[in-house]
Amino acid sequence: MWLFEEENFNPTPEALATWVGFVYEVNDTANGKKYIGKKGFWSTRRLQPLKGKKRKRVVKKESDWKTYYGSNEEIKLLVEASDPERWERRILRLCTSKGEMSYYEAKEQIERNVLFDDSYYNEFIGLKIHAKHVGHLKEKFIDERDKETE
């Protein structure tokens, strides 16, 4: 089960449809190591056009987020070999765009120094974000910056 704001995260289908994905922390309670990542709520597939049509069809369905523990190979092996109760999964932030997910995942990883801290499973930080992908966050950023300077 995923936790969000210290409660079990079990959104209604309508609420789930308002988000693209989330940034998360997985905690291995056996050794205290953590992993910071991102996961989309939805997966899309492009199918061949119907007969007589030119455009490919796009099929959107809910991803495997409910049973997801991370993309790190070491974590995948440990989850497979251990009791799921060993792992705590927390949603740190719900996101409304893929760009927002990428930005906040990298922000969390950098602020926590995951590449230098041995208490994290993270081995790399992948980042490629264009300003237009996070343009809707600009006003929020300016407000937070102004509060810090007061």
C-alpha cells in the first residue's frame, strides 16, 4: 500500500484521472536504505490505425503503480525475494505533468544527495526538462522565493 500524507493512498477513479503520476520514496525497513523515483499512473500504447484510417490509435490504461516498488534492479530482486511488509512506500508529491514529475524527482534526489549517501539505492540521476514543461510551476516558485527573502 502506498502512503500519502501519512494515510493510505486509495483515490477514486475520478481523482486519479486528475494526476499524471507521482514522486515517491521506497524505504527498505530491513537496512534503512531508501530509493527516490517517479511513477506514472497511466501507460499509453499506440496501435495500428483501423482499416481505412490513417491515424494511429492511442490506448490509455492504468499502470502497475499499485504493485510498483522501483526501477532499481537491486530493489526488484530484493522485493521478489522478501516479504512485501519489509518495504514502506510513500508518495512525496502528486504531479499533473510528466515534466513536473521529472523536475520534482530530480529536486528530491539532489537535495537528499542520493548519489553520495550510501543510505540510498539510487545510482544515477536522469534529467532532461525544458522550461515549457514546468512553466505552470513558475508562479509557485516565485512565491516561494519571495517568502524566503522576506
